[in-house]
Amino acid sequence: MSSPFLLRRAFSTSIRCSYRTKKIPEDIITNTLATQERKRRLPKNIQDIEEIKPQAESQSALTPKVDRRRKRGEVSLPDNRLDLPPLSKWIDYFPTTGIALKGRISLANPETAALVADSFVPNGSRDKVIIEAYPGPGALTRALMQLPKERIRKIIVLEDTEHYLNFLNPLQEVDPRVQVLPMNGFLWDTYHQLEVQGFLDDVETTPWSQSNPYLHFISHLPMDVLGEQLIAQLLRCAPAQSWLFKYGRVPMSYLMHEWVWDRISASTEVLARCKLSVIAQAVSEFNLSIVPQLLLPYDDHFYPAGIKPTYSSKAENRRRGTPFVAGTLRPLEHQIIQSDMLDKWDYCLRKLFVLKSTPLKNAIGHLAPGADVLKSYLTSDDVPAEQRTDMMRIIRKLDVEDWAAVVHAFDRWPFAPEDLLVTDSFSRDERI
Amino acid sequence: MLPRSAQKLEMTLVSYSRQRLPRPARLYSTPSKTVNAPVTAFAQVPLPHPDYPPILAQRELPVDESSHLFAMQGFLKRRTPYTILPTPLPDDRVSSLNSFYFTDSPTQDQLAVMDACLHNLYDVPRAKQVFQQLRASKSGESLLESRIYNSFLEAYIDMAYTKEPEDRTLWVEDAYQLYDTMEKGIEKVHPTSSTYAIMLQAWRRFNPESETPVHLSNMPNPTTLLSNLMDREISPTNVVADRVFSSSEEASDIIKLLSKAAVELNFPHVLAELGQAESLGSHVPDPLEDVPEVNPVTRLNTPSEETLDESGNVIPVQTQGEVPFNLSNLRKHLAQVTLARRVLPEDLASRQKLLEESVYDVAVERLRHEAKVFDDLGLGGRELQRADLQKWMWDWHQKLKTRLEAEIKEIIAAEAKIASNKTVPRMGPFLSLVKPEKLSLITILEIMRLQGSGGVTDGMKTARALLTVGRAVENEYKAEMCKRNNIAIPSHARPGEFTGYFTGLGYRDLHARRVTAAKYMEDSEEWTSEWTQLLRVRVGSILVDCLMDTATIERTAVDKRTNEEIKEHQPAFYHAYEYVRGQKLGVIRLNPVVSERIAKDGVRETLHPRHLPMLVKPKPWLSYDQGGYLYNRSAAMRFKDCQEQQTYLDHASALGNVELVYAGLDVLGSTPWKVNRKIFDVVLKVWNSGERLCKVPPAAYDQPEPEKPQNMNDIKAKSVYGTRLKAYMQDRANNHSDRCSVNYKIEIARAFLGDTMYLPHNLDFRGRAYPIPPHFNHIGDDLSRGLLMFAEAQPLGERGLRWLKIHLANLYGFDKGNFDERVKFVMDHLEDVYDSAENPLDGRRWWTKADDPWQCLATCMELHEALESGDPHAFMSYLPVHQDGTCNGLQHYAALGGDVKGAAQVNLSVTDRPSDVYTYVASMVEQLIEEDLKKGDKYAIMLAGRVSRKVVKQTVMTTVYGVTYIGAREQIEKQLKDRKDLPEEECWGASAYLAKKVLSCIGDLFSGAKAIQTWLNLCARLISKSIPADRVPDALQAPSRKKRNGSALTRNRIRKEQMSSVVWTTPLGLPIVQPYRKTKRKQVMTAIQSVFISDPNAPAEVNAVKQASAFPPNFIHSLDATHMMLTALECRTQGLTFASVHDSYWTHASSIDKMSEIIRDTFIALHSSDVLGKLATEFRTRYASHKVPLASLRIGKLLKNLEGAGVRIVTSSEQAAALHEDGCTSFDNIMDVSDVEAGSIAQISTSPEDSKTTEISQKVKVPKPKRGRPFKNAAMIQGEIASLADEAGEDGAGDEDTDSPLSNKFVDLSAVLPPLPKKGDFDVETIKKSQYFFS
């Protein structure tokens, strides 16, 4: 019973993206917990943790399949998995191929990890509850654990890849603050379960007017297109105060590709400006938490190593080895998007950003049949002169206020389409 | 002029022409034979042929069946004649041979410009300019035929006569020069009868004694012309009857001129012939004579009824006695003689002609009429609401027409200012071909018709819309040209001395007749040129842009805040962009109110006759683009944006290789159908009630919207809701488009109620036949099939009654029992059958639970009526009864491989009970699920007990056609969704789970098929990697060096030269060309958006993966298509009515036994002809000169697969050593080193002079293959690239390492083609006794 984060994405295209995600049987967490309880009481012999797996696996045929690989003569796991092996050995334990693993990039350098951890949870933080998604082998997790203890009260680690779990599970054995859950940070269901299973029971809800000082979401952003979707979807939860935002204005910190950051922060003057920029800027304020130079060159800090470009080409920016940055996003107190207007924002953004270099005047007609009439909504005489939208501005250069005006006009227009979801869907059968 | 004797002579000749169908020999010869022979002798030739009277000749001859089969088997075993064309060149290379076969787009464009400029003398000087360029450049040499020269002659003469009389002398002089060029044969173009007709016309107009004299010294006079045409053995009668002459008066004058000249030259026979022609023209032929099977049309109830009377298509009244000379009479006579078949009687064809020719006029009339009615009723009346659509369309039409008139004027004015020497595309000429009024209507109708196409809800892809509108204009122009000359339409008629399709004599006869008819059609039609895609898009974009700009509708809505009703004028069509799979795609959408109307209002107006069934038998297929509809061009094959396919088919027709394919299409097209009135009434009732019943979708979507979760902040609940909502919306949209499509069907059925109709057929590129009318045909869904029945009835008989029952059981879904059980099933349910027939809607509705409910209902009614008729055996039954192949793809595989196990699974071998692969697989899957169930797997729990035969059927069926995991998952997902018993959001996961299980179950089930599949796949892979030998030197050249960043520079252009697609010939002689090439689209800026279109005239290198993976399924399809065609022909020979849906063959219930026998006989004949062996031989012949680069063999698993398939390459030790030296050991496994039989090494150097010599002198001597093991021989060619020897740019990025030392080594394609898989012991003759082979 899980559905991917792609909620909106899945609405707009017929691509099914959930193939990357795995199903979590309802009871796996309970079982894991039960096992862990038992384990806690046992002597802390790390090898015993091995036993968790067979049980967990028997619960679900769909947990990652690593056994097959191991049979083919893979290196057996080291006894000490509390500490990460030297980087040179990582390739033995953390494969970089396969659909679930190809897009994963992780901090590898412990010193950098410490820097990043400190920047995400700086001095002055107290009793934080960290939810960390996509930890990978856990360099950042370890760094978080090593921060002064008073800063962090609990770390919930969401990771469902076997290879990584091997080196994450030992952590919860040595530190009661750490909870490793074999779940995928990409699924709505994961967060639903967090709540249902009571992991967040002790988190204080703070009023929207102030920032939530406790709960904090941290993640490595996967390199593939899902990563960008993840951040886009999470940002969209802010206006309606859903997801973790029901606990208040929870900050989110990401290790992400530079180009994702460029898209998020793109101003109206930048070519990279896109839907994500508008949404991010409408719902949040954000900053880089450490100077980007500290994460350069890529190969000194991250795993897996970058692929040497044979020739450079702009389209290749999603290649492994392009720079990463660390940044934090905090929801704004004043949300310009009303909670029930999100669909309309999405609709207008999607329809108009197709024509991103076209002046609003010419583009607005593409919104819906007859939408040219919206021009008068935006510029007619009864609109105060200072509020009139500049119709000559090209779509890319519209700022958040402009967008609010467009969406508002769209909302008032009686002929606005109702089915904002299906309007651009293509039927499955694409034959005539 | 010619007294008595001529009269007598005429009588003889007439009777000769009508009753005596000439024998093939006469057809081979040109008509000029008659000229040389004395006329009297010709007229008095005794009729030595012991012919059947004409009436009998139309009927089937008593044919001995066994000799028939024998002929077919002989035919199939003969060496199939191949159609071999050169491999297309890469786009950066040209050769005259290549442009001879494959015209490039710029040249094609120039032709179209000439055509458009000549039309109505639009801009003859410009046409002349282009013409001269083309003649000078030689690029269009192969295309410039006599017809084009004639068009110019005609245009020059007309210019002189009508448009520019002041420059008369100049124009006439131009004409004479051109004529002179033709007469002297300077440009390989020679005069035809038209040429002389035009020149005679010129003389008639401009001779010194005429009113408009032109004084030129070199003007050829009739005497010169006559003597020239006699030298060319052209018949003066043909000249007189040429289409150039538009009136009888002109023709009569010409006869006089020629007679005078004949007297001067002392040609008495010419004189006599002309006299004869004149008297022929004075005789009215009786078209209804000896037409026993045709009843004159008594009712005229097409929608065009109103205009039919007014437009008054006057059929010449037959009068006795003195008739003045009438040109059209003469033409009819000649047509009958030349065509050697009866011409379609005028009055029979007239309705179809009217339907086709006046479509746009009729539509305008209807709209005008209705608009008037609405106006009379006053605005706001209720009636108005009902038919918004028509009113809107009339409105749009009015506005668009005016707009287009202005727009086109503007364009022409603007283009007039462009200097004539600039080659800017000019649209004026093309937009002037068809009147603005028609342009406007074409645009509206086409756009309305396209809605919902291409998977776009309520809209269409822009590129397709523009292309379609452009093509519609092109078609309309050609149709106008076509009907302008009132060409006689040849009809279907069996030649008199029909000896069967498969005998040598019969075949040659077919060929001769078709060629003559095709030539006749070509001669009597004006020359028009094909348009390029680019031109179509340009024309389409101007029209569509204007439409979107002018067409508006009024829409009302309520303001949410003020509750006021607001009216707004909105565009009826609007343009939007969508992202589909990351690609930006432009679409044109309908305003929601318009699209809503399409599901309700009459849509008949939006349909062009080329989308409707025909009222007469389709025109026989005469060439690749002649046949089917009378006036509207349709292609015999649906080319997939691929000029190569068209060229192959064209040449195959010219060579006479595909007569039986055309004949087969004619057979399929001539099956008469009618609408099943009883079913129609029920359907209409259901439709009008708006309820949902058996695939008739409800008027308002009736499923409940998914429930909104209470707490929208619960993201998980929200996302589940989202998935369900999306599915709901999708279903609702589908419901709408289903409603639209059913609306079309009902409208068409209504229009044809009471008529006999015909479905013209054409082929897809694999040779499978499809009816051309897309909306309503027997290949359509259950509803369409239920609505159709044969127009002719046959008495049931005892066996027929039994088959009717079996048919009913099959339709109900009870098709797994043996025949007796199926009959028993029906008898057990007889009460239900009666109830269904008597009270289809108010009874128990037993029929609605059938697999195919509407066909089931039709059968219930037929059975009920038969049983109630008192004498069921004498009951006249119209219903088609089906015989379906059980997993036909596998049947062919099993027969090809002689696979005993496979044959048993698909009912090729003799059994008491039908075997059913689908059930077998389904139960296997259930077993697997059972195991998972024990493990507590979520999906196993969900799916246990739900895996029915139906769920897996499509996947099993398509496995043999190479379905992928993704494809299988989608098929299964669809099935699971249809079951409706799984939650929407789980279907996807469940289908993924199930697809894996199904595929693993199928795994080794079809191992027999697997070996053949692999063989086919490997052959295709090798072919698509190969390069013709003469391209090899060029392929080793370095590409021009402008690669960006200086990296990835390849040393040769081998990949660019891999242009060979897989081509093969079906046993019927049809060449099949796989169209898969790299997509190369060109961006075209239009007023609406920039669209990307591919240019079929500019082939890119082949897509090897697609060529290989698609070949096995395509090959099997070409086989099942052949089987179907053979069956169709044989059914025709034996007098059975026949229709088919690929592997489902239909005939009357009483003929099933007969047809079953035919099906088996044809299948056996087909598979006794060593199909695979012949394919292998063909590949060796067709690709005899092709070489495969060794580097291409090393990709992926190809080498390993080749090894597995038993390929051995023989090399000399030198060659082997050379390979090893270069560090290449990958070929060791398939290499036999032998100096005894190995080929020698040839050197290919890239310097042009010595390359030839060395190549030839050291030409590889392919050793004589030992019998039975022809694959062991190889030759490798090693080329040394001197010029690039020092190049060291290593780059390993590509999968195909073109820079390795292997890059200059080639092996003969024929040497690496794998040996055929070993054939099993299954004997196809067994099928004769298999009951359930087709059942």
C-alpha cells in the first residue's frame, strides 16, 4: 500500500516511475523492531545482526536481491562494520550499477562529512530529531552521530538498499539514538509509517509562525531525475502543511547536484529558471550551508568516483562527477500559494513554462481555450496600475508575484478547465 | 462520310470489341498492330476461339480441383522472382542510379511546383523555368517522362490561344521546339499519341488559314504529323480520342485534318480507320448489355439524395438511329477494347462517383440547408441546441472561406514581388489548385475527423494535423483532375479463358490485362506530381492557422463569485504544448464544448467518402496507387514514411511479380456486405437510451468518482486518491472517445442501410490486408462485426446449420470443447438463444454475457430464424461464420520447423479435442502462484485464482512475435484492470509480478519456434550491418573532419554506409522492405509552431536493432498474409464468398466445410514449398555482393550467437595470423583455418586508381560450396588505409569500435549467414486430418 512521491508527476505523464521503488510489507517494521528489541537484549555481538536479514527477507520477496551477487564470489563482509572500510574497498561492498544504485552518490570523506554535518546541525541546535533519507553507506550519518550529543536526540535513517544497510544497521547497535529503518525515502508510505509506528510521537509541533527547532530532514539527493522530483514534491507539501510540515516549519537539508541547486535558486535573469525555481522560491527561503569550494574536487569527497568526460557537452550535466553542494531550505512563514490552489499553480506553471521564452501576452492563450481573455483580467483598467502585470515579460522572467497574479486570474475565470490533471494526459494506447 | 460499307464494318467491329475478349497475346502488342494490318482484314478476322458466350464467361468455369491445387503447389515451388533494387545511398552521396530509383525531396518539390504552375496556366513561365533547370541538371532525368513534356506542350499551346494571345508566336514556337526535341529523341523522351493530338490541335488553331494564324516556317502540318505518328506505329484512332480534345467538334475536325493528310500520303488504311472511328463515335454502347449479375440501382438514399437530383448527372439517353459523332462514345468503345474488361456501367457507378466527386459540395449544401433551417426556427430555439455542431461548422466555413480568399490573394501578391530567380518556396500556386470554398471545408472536416487521434484526448498532434490537411488538399486536387476527364473505370470481370490464378497462362493473362488497364488509366489522366511532406505541411499550416484564427464558438459559464452567467467567444480550436516522455509536443485541441458535441451530433458530414465503404465494387488494383476508390487516390500498400517500400512495390508491379497480390486484394474488395438491420435497430435503441451495454458506452459516464479522502493532509491517502482519480479521469476520457467512435459507426451504418457495400482493401508493409475505410469495417470491434453481414445469402444445409451452432458457441466463449460439445452447448441453451433473439433488450439478456456479444446476438437471431423457418436446411443465411487459427503465429513456426511438439500444441496434428495453449499457460502460472501463496506473497494472494486464460492470452500470442517484458506487463495490466476486481493502484505492481511469471512459463514451451526465431534474427542482424561491395572503398574513406571538440573522430564512415534494410519476397512475389532506419527529422517552421517531420525521400542508415528484432514477427506476418491471400484466391476460384481478419477466415455457414479444406490445402501447399530454404537462397542472391565489417560482428553477444547457430568462417592461415597479429582472438571460435579451401586475400586501397585493379585481380574466389554445407566458405578482404595509417586517435567510447584493427576487414555476408535450423519430423500433410487446426 505504498505510492511513490510522484503523485503529481504521475498525473502529468504516462510514465510509471515507481519501478525504482520497493514495496514495504505492512508489518516489516514491526518485525524489524521486534527483532531489534530482542537483539538489544543480546550481547552486542555485531555478527548477530546478520540474523535480521533472513527473517526480514522471508517477509518480502521484494527486498533487494544481493544474494545472487554474493554467490558469484563477492567479497564477504568485514566483521567491523561500525566503521566504514577504506574508500579503496568501497567498490567491493557498494556496487554502483543496477537501476536502484546507479543514481546514488554519497559523501565518502569523513572529514567533509563532519563539516557538512556541523553545517546542517550547527552549534546552538538542541534535541533535534533528524530524519535522514538516502544515507548511502552512512558517512554523513556517522558524522551526525559524532556531533556533540546535546544537539541531536534522535536520528531516523531511511534506507532500503541491502548493501548500505549492512553498514548502517551496526550503528543502531552502538547508539540508542539511531534508528535504521529499511524503507525508501521516496515513498509517501514511508512517512505515513513513521507516524503510524510512533517514531515521531515525541516530536513537538510548533506553530507555523515560528520555525520548528527540533525536526530536521536531511538527505542526499539521488542523481537521477527522481531526485529532483523528490525535492519538488516535498516543497509542494509546504503550502498545505502536510508531510513533516504538519509539525511546523521543518528545515530540509540536502546534498545535491550543483545543477539542482542552480535550478532551485535560479533568478528571473537566469536561463535555468524553471517550475522548480518558482515553486521553491514561493514556498521557501534557502541558502548553501557550506562554501561550495569545500566540496571540490568531487573525487576527494564523494563516492563513486566521477566518470572522466571524453568530451564536454552541456547535456551531460547529470554525469557522475559533477560538483555537489550542501544547502538548507526553510519554509516561509507567509505562503503565497494557498493550500487549495496548488493544483492551479502547477497547471499554470506546467502549461506556460513550455513556452518559457515567449512573452506572457502570447503564451497565455495556450493555457486553455479562450484563455486569451485572461489578459484583461491582468491588465484591465479596474486593476490598480501598480498591480497590472507586464504582459511583455517572457515566461522565464516572471517573478513569484507575477505568477500569483496569473494563477489568481485563472482561478477567477469561469471557463478555467476543471480537470487540471487529465488535460494533458495521453491515453495509453497511442495508436490511431 | 462513310456510307454503308463502313456501317457494316462497324457492326463487326463492335461485336468483336464487346464479345471477344482478346487473348493475352494481343495485349502484349501495342495497338499499333491494327495500323499495320489492313483494316478490313482486322475486321474480318474470323473468331477462331471456341469461346463461351459472354455471359458464361463471367461465371466460374468448371475447374478440376486437383489440377488446381497442383497448379498452386507448382506456383509456390517455383523460384520466386525477386525484385532487386540498389541499396539506397547515404544522404551525402549521389549517383544517377540512386536518383533513378529514389527521388530526393528537392527534385520532387520542383516537380510539384511545375505541376501546380501549369495547372490552369497559373504561372507557365515559372513552370517552364523549373522545367528547363530540371532538364539541364539531369537530376530529374528519370522522372521527366513523356506525360510531363506533353503537359508543357499543351500549356504552351493554351497560353498562345487563351492567356497571352499577344505573345502567341513565341509560345507556339516554344511548343514546336519542344516537340522537335521529342521527335528527335534528344532527351530520351519520345512523342506519344497525346503529343500528336496536341500538335494537331495546335495546327487546327494556328494554321495559316485559321482565325488566329501563326506564321512559322517550321510548323509541322498534319501531313508531317501523320507520317511521323505512323512511323511510330501509333493508332490515329487513339490520337483522335485523346483527352486533349474536349469537344466532339474538335475531334471531328481532327478526323478531317487527318483524313486529308491520309489522302495526300495515300494511306487508304488510315482513311478507313478514321472512318471507322467516326462511326464508332456515332454509336451508343449499351453498358448494361451482358451484365447479368448487376441489378440497376433502384433506390438512391444516400445523404446526398437532395443534391443528387438537382446536380442532375445526366446519363446519356439511348437513342436509336442517327447519332451525331460523339467523342465520349468513341472513348468508351476504345476503353472497352483496350481494357479487355467491361467498363463499369455508368449508372451503376454514378452513385459512387457522385459520392466521391461531390463530397465537399454536398457537405456545403447540407450545412447551408441546416443553417437555414436553424435561422428559420429563430435563435434560442430548442432545435438549435440539438445540432450545434452543424451550425458551427457552417459558421466557420463562412468565415474561413472569406478569410482564405483574402489570405491567398495576399500571399500571391506578396510572392509576385519576389524576384523570379530566387528559389523561395511559393505557396500561391498550390493554394490556387483548389477553390477557397473547398479548401475551407477540407480543413474543417479533416480537423474534426482527426480529433482523438494519436492518443490525444480531444485533440490531435499538430504535425499530423498539418500533414493530413495538406494531403487532403493534394488528394482533392488529384481527384478533380481525375474526374475532369471522365475516365472509364475498369470493372472486375473474370477473363474469358480463365485457367486459374496459378497456371502460367492464367498468371500471364492477369498481368497483361492489368498492365493494359494501368496504361490506359495513365494515358487518360493528366499528369500530376506527388507532393513532398514539406509541401503538405506548408499548405496545411496556412489553412489550419486560418481556421484556428477564425473559428469561434460561444460558451457560457457561471461566475463562481457573482453567480452571473457569463458569455464568452472562444476559439473552437486552440494550440497547446505538452510534454510527453520528456519531449515537447505540439497539439491542437478542440474546445471542450465542441468535443462534447462530437459524441452526440450527427458526424456523417465530417467523413470523406474515402473513409466510407463503397457502393460499387472497388476499382481493381492496377498499380501501387491505382485502385480502390474510383477517384480518390489510395495506395495499395500503407507505406511507413518509406520511399523504398513504394519504389519496390512499383518495380515489382512493373516486373509483373505481384499479380496475385493485386488479384487477392480485388477478391477481398469485391465481397459484398450489408448492414444487419436487426442488430442495427437494437444498437440504435441502446444508443439512444444512453445506457451502457456491451461496448456501447453510456452517454454520460456512469462510474462513481473515487471518494475523496477526508483528510487531504494525509499524503498517503491523498496519493492513493490521486492514482484512482487519474484512472477515473482516464476512463472517463476513454468513454468519451469510445462514444465518438461508436457514433461514427452508427452514422455510417445508418447511411448504408439497405445498400450493398464493398470494402476496398490495401496492404500493410508485411502484406497483411486491411479494409481501407477506417471507421466501419469487418476488422473492427465486435460491434462493427455484429452490424455487418454478407449481402448474398446461401441455403444453410445440414452442415451449415451445425456450423452455425458451433459458431455461436465460439462467440459465446465456449470454444474449448470439441465440435459435438459445442453443438450440445448451444442446444442446451436454446431457450436462452430464443430469448435473446426475441427479446434482445427486455429478456434475460443471455447474449450480453458472451465474449463477443453483438456477433453472438446476430447469430442467435440467425439461428432462431432458421429454426423457426420450417425448413432450416433451406434457410437462406447471410451470416458470416468464422474459422480462426489457434495461435496462428505458432502454427506457422511449427510448420516451418517441422516441430512435432509445437504442432500438437497448436492443433496441427490430429486430435479429438482442441488443444489450447492459453489455458495451459494459465494453469502453469496458477501453479507458480500457488507456491508463492505459501510464502505469503502479497501479489500471489491478490492474484490466486484470478489468472484466467484471457489474462494471459494476448501475452502468449505475442510471445512468438517477440513481446518484451514491458509489453507483456502492459498487456496484463490492461487485462487486470478490465477485470475490475483489483484496486486500481495495485494493478501495476500485480501486472509486473504476473508478467514475470507468464514469461517464465512460456520460456521453453515454444523451443521449436525459438530456433527459427534466432535464425531469422541473426540473418537480419547481419544484413543490417552489411555494405554493398561497391560501397566498401567509399566506406573506408575518412569522414569529412569537422567533428566538434576534435574527439571521437572515426577513421572511416562504415556506420554511415550501413544502409541495407532487410528485404524479402513472399511466396506470392511481394517484396517486403523493413522501414526501420535511424529517425532523422527536419524542423519546419510554420505559422502555428515548428514541427518536426521526417523526410521519407532521404533515407538514413538502418536501425540494426529494430531490423533484427522486428524481422521474425514481420516474416511470420508475411507468411500468414500469404496464406490468407492464397485462401482468398482459392475461395474465389471455387465460388465461395470470403472475408478475413488476418488469421480468421469467414464464409457462409454452408461453405465452411469447403473452406476448411481450402484452408488446409493452401497451408500445406505453402509449407511444402521449403519456405525457409527459399528465404536463405533469396538472401544469398539479394545480398550476394554484400560485405559485413568484422568489427560489426564483435558487438554484444552477436559473435557468440553466431557460434551457437553453427556459423563457421573459413580463413587461410595468413588471414588468421593477420587477425592474431592485430591482437584479435575473438573470432577463433568460429574460424576454420584451412589453406586448402580458403579464399585469398584482396587488398582494398582507398586510392581510387589501383583499388579497382587490385580488387578485381585478386577478387576473392569463393570456393564451390560443398553440397549441404554451403556456409563454410568465406573470404576476407583486408584493406589498408594508407592515407590514415598514422592516425592514432584511439577512442573506446562507442559500442562499435570502428577504429580497431578490424575496421578494414570484411567478410562476405553469404559466408556468415547461419545454416538453417534442422527441421523436425512433423509432416504438414497431417493437417488435412486435423479438425481443430482452424476452428
